Amino acid sequence: MARGRIVADGPATEIKAKVGLRTIRATLPNAPLEALNSLPGVINVDRRGDAVVLHCTDSDAAIRGLIAQYPTASDLEIAGAGLEEAFLQLTGDQNVEATR
């Protein structure tokens, strides 16, 4: 529920799938974030040490672009949105973090 209305109903797996967001994690120490952010399907990039995390709306296009530009990328992982990410996306409420 968000603002008194039901925005999603069903098992957590269905709710997470409805959002369609994915993350790609890869070890890629020297890749510039600007270049990674311009890959197709990527909406945001974070660096965590030698690893990068790409937040994607189209992980298939993003992973193809990543491998094409950075064939030395290693430790690749693709994961679906978590329940919290799905909630934020479905409710459009970016201030939930501040209420914790």
C-alpha cells in the first residue's frame, strides 16, 4: 500500500518481478563510472572498491555492452530487485530511507 491505495498484491517474488529492475556486479577496478553509466539499459552506477554495481532496466543489453567494452570484467553477477527496491519503485517514494 502507498498513500492509502494498493500498488501491488501477491507473493514477494511476483512483486519484485513486476518492477523489472536488475543489478549487475562485476570486478572492474579501472573502468570510468561515466562510461559504465552510458551502457545501454543502465540507469545508475556505484563503485565499491574494485567492484562496480550497475542498476539496470535492461540487464541483457547492459551485460552485452559491458562485456563488449570490458572483456576483462570478472566475477559477474546479475540479480533481480530486492523487495525494498520494488517497494520504492512501485510507490515512487524516495523518502522512505529518511523515515527509518
